[in-house]
Amino acid sequence: MRLALPALPHPLLAPGEWAEPLRADAGVHWAVLDVDNGPGQRPDPDCLLAAGRISNARRRRGPGAALVLGRLDLAHGAANPHLVLAQARAWRDWYRVDGYYVRRCPSDAGWLPAVTSLLARVRALGPAHVVLGHGVHPHPGYADLAAQLVTFAGPWSRYRWSRPPEWTADLPADRFCHLVHSLPATRVDEALRLARWQGAGTVLLTDRRPREPQQEGEMGVFAALPGYWDEIVSRNGRGVSE
């Protein structure tokens, strides 16, 4: 099991957090780069440096090292597809990202053709590791569109009672990611066991809680490393102990 960093602050504000994907022992699968709700209007020198360092580390260590993903946002289907495509092009041209974290991706069957078409245009820009941030279990057809699906994003109080649909058992664990907040340190082992049982190969567990007026499950709750980050990393090797 590996670790995700889906909402880190700007590298200038969080240099320590951006050092974690560089650690060979941390087991970070991917980190999401976000300049200004996307790539911004022009290349940002601090983000260029952070992305370049991770890319250089991967070239030294091989394919098991962390990936850098650019943030895209489908706004549950309300986003302008031309703007999303332009942002994907900017991420690739400016930052040489390895792929994209597609936040607020629709999850029902009705949006499947539109998302399929958009991602085909995004992939035409070049090979990409695509993570679809549904936050819930989507229609199974979305599994054909991405390297990984975020099928849970929310509090421990809901995660502890969650159950995966049967179709997920047909896919390997590296196809799924779970993001769990408001998790007490005393429940980390339990949460890891549940993630393994549900077949998630990538996780982020955090004791951080949403702040008002932020709504439950907003990505800002994952913007800081959990208080027990070092404890989780210490179990890693190259991934959280199975």
C-alpha cells in the first residue's frame, strides 16, 4: 500500500511537505501540484522546481518513485471542457507532469460519454497517469478510463462502515485510492486493515478535520500532513506494510 498527497499547499508555503515525495522510504505514490486552482496563467518558478526535483528523483530511482500530477477539476460535470483541456496542456508543457488528478469527477453513468471524450482529448497530449477523484464508488465504466479511482473521500465516521461494491473485487488494489480524514491516531491500524480489505492500493489517512465554512470532504482537509505521518511512513519501506 502506498500514500497519496492530493492537496498539498504551494511549495513555497510547504517546503517540508514537498520534500516527502523525494524520500525513497516514504512510499508516496503521487503528489498533486496546484498553482492556482489549476496551472495558473504562467509557469510558477517554485512549482517548476518542486516538480523537477520529483521527476529527477524518479529518474534516479526508477518507476516505483513518486509521480507528479497536475490538478484538473470537472466540477461534477459543470466545468468547461475546453478550459480543462487548456489546463491539461499547460500542465504538460510547463511542468512536464506525469498525469492528472481529476477532482470532482462525475460518478454516474449519464456523464460517462462526456468524461470518456474529454479524457481521450487529454491523453492525445501525451501518455498520462490519470486519477479520477470521484470520492465515491462510481459506475464501473469509469474504471476503464483511468489508472486509478478515488472511491472514498470523507471522514472516518463514514469510512468505518463503508463497503465496496462487488465489481471492485475484479480489479487489482492499485486501481483504487481512499482518502480518510478525522481519523484518530488510535484507529490508524484499523483504517489500514479496512483499506486492505476493501482493496485500496493507495491511501491518505489524516487526523485533520474540516474547518468552517469548508464543507465535509473538501480537499483542504488533506492540505497538511497528518500528525502521525512519520508513524505511517515508518511502517512503509516502499509502501505501507501489508
